[in-house]
Amino acid sequence: HMMGAIEHVQRGYAIFVLIEICFAMTLFLTSTALMARFGISTIFLCAGVSAVAAFVLIRRLRAPPRADPGRAPAAPRKNGYAILCLASFAFFFVGQAALNSFMPIIGTAVGLSVPRAGEWIGLGMPCGFVGAMLARVIGERVRPIVPVTAVVAGLAVLAPLLTFAPSFALFIGGIAVLAASTILAVPYFFTQLSAFDHSGRYTAFGPAMMKSMEENTDRLP
């Protein structure tokens, strides 16, 4: 809701994604090192510390200022368009997470073991920085639909290439493209959603839905 209320939504979400990637990488590296040294139960310590830190930071957030009654009335709400945008967001992440869930199997098809393929996929996480930085550089120079359409078209080409013509180079490139393009698309999805959703309700629902789609689709066989 707060992100959707700011003036430059795309720019705000690009910065948000950069911070999220930094936090995820730090937590991943820290928890991996602690588990290797003290056992798997230390993951609960990492999760607990993260929860406490999040609670402290959330309490310091300030709600966006209320609109001045003396100003011109807000633009009419377009709930139908907002729901349609949210649905497209859901379908995008179902497809993206489905492709992502099969990446370990594609890795075995090019001669890697499942653990080794998983390591390469994990190393692709920093490629999200490229997507976030690209979204930050492009900014509002293009309409939100342009980068989203480009990402969807690129992943539509990448998926059959990885499936029917697997190779180690294509597998590594696919990991990088999947991570970067997904992070590139996210700020523009939210920009378009917030343009239709002046109440902030659907915009606030987007991140929770995104994570739910990723987690549930990753259970595909």
C-alpha cells in the first residue's frame, strides 16, 4: 500500500527489489555457513533474527500522507482493470515458477548432478541485480507494458530452447536470463497495477500473491 502511494512506483519497487536481493543473499550465505558449522537447527536462529529485525524496521515505517480535502478529487478507481492486471501478474509467475522448478531437471539433462545443478541455480541469484538495475536505469522512459511484454516474449523463447536443445552454456545462460528478466518485470507490473488501484488494496495483495505462486508452483514434480 505504501509503495503504491508514492509518486514514482516503478522507481520505488526497483529499489525495494535491490534491497530484497541483498537481504536474501546475506541470509542465504549466513544460514548456509551456520548450518555447515553448527547443524541444520541454526536455520531457526537465522529466521528468528530476521523476524525480529523485520518487526523493528516495520514499526519505523510511516504511512503515506492522506490526501488534502481541498485538492482536486482523486481519479476514479478502475477495479476491473486492477483485477485484470493482478490476474496477468499471477499467470506470469505461474509460468515463471514452473520454468524455474524444472531447471534442476534441465541441469541433469546437460550432465550435471542434481546437487550441482542446484548450486548453479543458487549462484544465479545475483543476476537479479542486473534486472533491478536495468529497471532503475530504464525508469519511466517507456510504458510499463513494454518491458513486461519483452520479458514474456523472451521467456517464451527460452523455455522451448532449454527443453528441446539443452546444453551447459544454454543452461547457465537460462539461469541468468530467468533471474534478471523476472526482477526486471516486477517493478513494471506494480507500476501498472498501482495506476489502476488508487486504494492500494490490490497493490498490497500483489507481493503476497507473488510469493505464494512461487512457493506452490515450486512443488511441481
